[in-house]
Amino acid sequence: MNAIKYALLGLYGIIGLLISTFGFFRVPFAESLAKQYYRYAIGGMVVVLLMLSVVVGVVILSFNANNFKTEIVRYVKEHTQRDLVLQGDIRVTFIPKLGLDTGKMSLSKRNSAREFASVNNVRLYIEWLPLLRRQLVFDQVVIDGAHVNLTRFKDGTTNFDDLLFREQSLAPVTFDIDNMRITNSSIDWQDEMKWQRVALQDLQVETGSLADVVPSHIKASFHLNSEVAHSDSNIAWQSRLFYDRKEGRVEFSAIDATLQGTASGFSNLDLKFKGDLDSHPAQGLLLVENMAVSATGNYGQRSIETSLAVPRLQLDKSVSSGSDLTLDASVSQFDEKWTARVRIPAFGFADKIFSASQLSADFDFKSNGGALQGKLSSPVSVDFGANPKFLLGSIAMELSAKHPMLSGELSANVKGSMQADLEDRNANLDFKATIDDSKIAGTVTVKDFSHPAYTINLDIDRLPLDRYIATEWIGRYQEDATRIDLSGIRDMSLTAGLHAGAMKLGRLEASKVSAVVNIEQSMLTIEPLTARIYGGTLAGSINLAAQAMPQITIKQNLTGIQAGALFAGSAGAGKLTGKGDMAVDLSAEGSKIGELRQSLNGSASLALANGSITGIDLRAALIEGKDDLGIKGGAHAHEFRFSEQTGYSGLKAVFNIKGGGSQGNSFEMRSAQFRVAGEGEFDFATGMIDYHLAATVAPALSRRSAGDLEALKGVTVPIGVSGPYTAPSITLDFAAASGEVVTKRLAARAASEQAAAKQATAESDSSTAKRAVPSKKHLRKPAKNIRPGPE
């Protein structure tokens, strides 16, 4: 008992001495008691501390949090109406810091047995001394295998509203986390208002110190799967982090973020984001500085590269603004490449609408040795509301084009407007263009940007193509070695309507041209195709199939055409006149012009009236040979003469084309005085023809109307036409002629010849008789000196 008494006296002396020393007041006898009994005081304090340590140690060692699982589960159920399942062992440590290791556990949705969240393990350590000052200072927080299912219901509420902390309840508590790690976690978000689902998988987060007004760093990565964004991609983020709860400010600086995978129709996407974000959530303010975004990827078969730079962008609840936006982009597909550079000096954002009074763009397109360059300016607006839209309200554009097929650089001025529906992925362009003195108005519609389907309508007042297309380019398509390239229509979907007041290409002149063009499944179809041409009307179709071996089919009907206009400027110019109809039904396949020509199959027909054919005056030729009818060797050969022609009232020709040639072709020509008909062959490769015809003179001719030809009425004379089709030789075989006149002439000639033969025989007999009489007289001559007797 004396030891306890001396220890208490010593403790009184030490405490009193400290009070007296710091000047609060003097404690009586403190100095003397401290000197006399301080050893007992120190020893007593040590004993007390040891006893307390033993008691605390016994309590800590005997404490088992798992004994309270039932109470914990009951408490959670009563206060949240959720089921907490604690599957693992809960471990609590008290020294040197308060530590908690939860083990595996899960939490159900409110008033439901379905799982809301689960975690494999949560481990955290809390400093003791700050905890006594109502400060949560975490030395370390580690969350592993967390899986959370978040839902927004149709009424706008969520399945986690009851778990959110309110600022008022947290205000007295200060949080300070030295570092935090989240590993192997996921978040599943389901929005029943918009029927959208987003999943964050393989979530990994690592931070430095998370404390008010203390700079730190954050590093995160996860796999994003989103149906609405068509995203299946990996996202990584790292930056410096600074937040100020009092000011309501969160700053992410030196951001370096990447997205790799697929998103919004892009595949092999590699997107990078750099910049600084300074946000004030309470004020609804976000400041973006030094933003630089770059991306590469594929959109269908297109390879895309783009970069966006914005030095300063300020977003707030009411009006946002930015300046000096620059966008560079390039799109490549096969041997085609688009490049563009867009600049916006200043822009604003209000009511979910982005707008700029001026957008300027330079673009360049290259393909197959051709190039298209242009400059565009227009005000621009983008509506990011429920139905996102992109609008270029007043386009002013200058275009220039170069291509081997063009005779020179082609320039155009374009004005119009464009609108794109970003949600439905379609766009519409209305424009008016001027090319030299040609005016073009039209619309272009694109549906489904990932697999574009184009609809185009063009109205052209006049289009002198021969002015713009190089002569040598047209000549190329007369050479057998020229390749047919239809790769441009593969995998394209297009419907186009064309209306032109006048069009000219070489000797082809057409007016009131109308065509509907369809491209689908590598097939180009132009049908119907109509025009006023060669004094008549054209109606038909053209089909091109971009297969391994290109195929071409042409069906055309020309009615009321003038033959002179049809053949004007060709090798047949001036050789045929008349008005009538022409029909063509041809098909061919091949990768070169020569192959197309050799595989040409089909038919062509021509029916004309009231015209003439050059090369021979058939009436004169028939009259000229009338005397040689039926006479052996009576064939008359005529050279083709431009100065001679034969008139007709009707002409029909049918060409049966196969394998690059034409055989079994029929020909018929009629006039009031004769009919010419027959068949023949035409070799396209050599241009040689071989026709076997027969000219039949009308049987009912009068001398008054037919003149000398009346003598040949009913006569049929074989005619051979052979040689180059441009100037063939013409042979009339009068020896093989037939008809009543020929028969009579042959009979008369036979009778005449027979009479002549008889006369010749008679004359021959008479001559013989005359030679025989003198010899008789010689025999009967009386002898000399003999007198004749009396009679």
C-alpha cells in the first residue's frame, strides 16, 4: 500500500510541477513531492500502461467480427431492405491501424432477391488518431472483384438512390486516402428509359493520395461494351487529379487516354485523347484546354485517320464557347483517298446546339490518276438533342478536277445546303452548280453511313461532254487492249435520276435526256433511258455487271430517227438516208475492249422508209444489163460510187450477231419499181461484208412510168455485195437472171439460134448441091463429032 501511496504522491508532484512551470498557478508542495517520490510515480505509470496494454490486447485478440455477422445482416436488412450475404471471413485488425478485410460478400437489390452488387474482397486501413477527430484517413483501400448492376427505371429513378450519400451527412467527416486500388471489377448499366445497356468489364483503377486540395494521380482501364454505341473496346486513362470540396472543383490535368477496339461502326479503332479538364459540377462548368484528339480505324472498307485540336473550350449550363478548332481527316478505300482540313475560328454551344458562323474546309480526292480539289465555306450547326442533326446552312464551294479522261482542268462553282441526321445515319445535300456555261441543280441523299446507299437527282440544262472529255480518252475505247474497269461499282448502292436538256459527245447529240441509274450488288442498270436523238426518240436500257469477267448488256429502241443523222460523222456518213426505227439487243463479256468485241452476241434491226442508199444506181444498172439477161458471162461488176444512189420506199435489215461476227443477216429494200432481198455476213474484226441479194423488178410496170426498165418487169437479177463495208464491190449477175422476160428472151434467142442453125444448114446443103451439078454435066457432056439425036 505504501508503494501506491508514494506513486500517487510522486504523480501529484510531477503534475503540479508542470503546472507551476508553465505559469498557470503554483501548486503547494509539488516541487518537494516530485523530488522525493518521482521514481514511484514513473514506476506506477509504467505498471498502469502495462495493465492497459494487456487488457486491450486481450480484448483485441478475443474479438471476432464473424460473431456479429447475423447482427450486421439484420441491420442492413432493416435499414435498406436489402439482403447482405457474407460468404467469407471478416477480419479486423486494431494495431497499428484499424484494418478491415471483408472477404466475399454480396448485396441484393432493394426488396428483391436479385443481386445488386458483389465483391470478392475489400481491404482497408484507417489511422486511429485522425479517426478520433472525425477524419477518415485511409492508409490503403483495395477492392477486388467488385461487380455492380445499376439500373435506371422508366420513371427516372435508379436502383441505388437509397444508397447515395448526401453532402450534408458527409460534411462533418473529412476523407483522406493515401492510395486506392480497384481490380478485376465490372459495372453493368441498364437504362430502361432508352433501352440501352452499357457494361464496364475488367475494371482496374489505381490512384495516389485522394485528399482535399492535394495533387495526386489516377490510372484506370476497363473494357467497354455498349449496344447503343456499338462499342466493344478497351479504354485506358491516366492523368493528374486535384479536387477541392469547398470550392466544388475537380481537375484532371495532363490527361492521356486511349480507346482501342470497335465503336459506332468503326473497327480497328485506335483513339487517343490528350488535354486538361477543369470542372465545377455545382456550377455546371467544364473548361477544356489544350485538347488534342486523334484516331485511326476502319469504317466498312474505308480506312480513316483524323485529328482534332481545340486550344480552349468552355462548357457550362447555359452557353458554351470555343475557338480555333482544327480538324484534319483522311479516308482511304482501295486506290481512292479523301483528305480534308476544317477550321472554325469561333463557335458556341447553347441548348444542346453547336453553332459557328463560319466553317472553312479544304479537301482533296485522288483516284485512278484523277484528282478533285475544293474549298468550302458555310455556317454550321450541330443539334445534340434527342434527334442529333448536322447542318451546313449556306454552302459556297469551288471545285477543280483533273483526270486523264478530261481535256483539261475542269472548274465548278457550287452553292447549296446539307443536313445530316446523326442518329438515323443519313444525309441530304441540295445544290446548284455552274460549269462554264452549263447549269446543274440536284440533290444527293446518303442513308446508313456504315453501308452507304446513295440517291442522286440531277437536272442539267446542257452538257457539252465533248468539250471536257479528251479525244484520246475516247479513242482508247476503240482499242482492243483497253481494259474494262468496273471495280468502282462493287459493293456500291446507288439510285440516280438524270435529266438533261441537251447533251453532246462527239457526233452524238441528244436532247431531253432522261435516265434512271441503279447500282446494287455490283450491278449497274440504266433503265429507263430516253432521249430525243437523230431526229427521233431513244428508249432502252444498259446493264453492267462488275464480276470477275465484266458483262455488258445493251437494249435500245430508236423510233422516228433520221438515218443521215444516225450515221453522220461515221464511216457510213452520207451512204444511207431515210426515216424509221432501229432496235439493238446486244450482250458481251470481257475485261478488254477486244474481248468484248469478240464475245458480242445479240441482234440489231433497222427499218427505214422513203430514203436512198449510196453506191449504185440500181435502176440504171439493171437497164444497162438488160441485153445480157441469161447470157453466159453476163455479170456486171460495179464499183461503189458516192455519186450514185438508189431510192427506196422501205428498207429493212436484221443483223444476227454472235462471237464478234454477224451471219444469217437479212436485207430487204423496196421501191415502186423493184424489190431487193437476201442475206449475208459481216465480220466486225475486218469490216468485210458478203451479201447475196436478188433484185426483182416489179411485174406491173408501164413504159410511161418506168421507161426502159419496163422491159425488165418481173425479172430477178442476183446481186453480190462484198468487200469493205465502207466501199464494197457490187456485182449484178444478169446471166443468172430469171423471170418471164428472161424466159421469153431465152426462148426467142433459142428459136432464133435454131432458125439460124437451120438456115445455116440449108445454106450448107445448097452450097453442096451447087458443087455437085457441074460434075454431072461433065459426065453427060457429048463426045466430039457425035451429033445429038432428035428430041
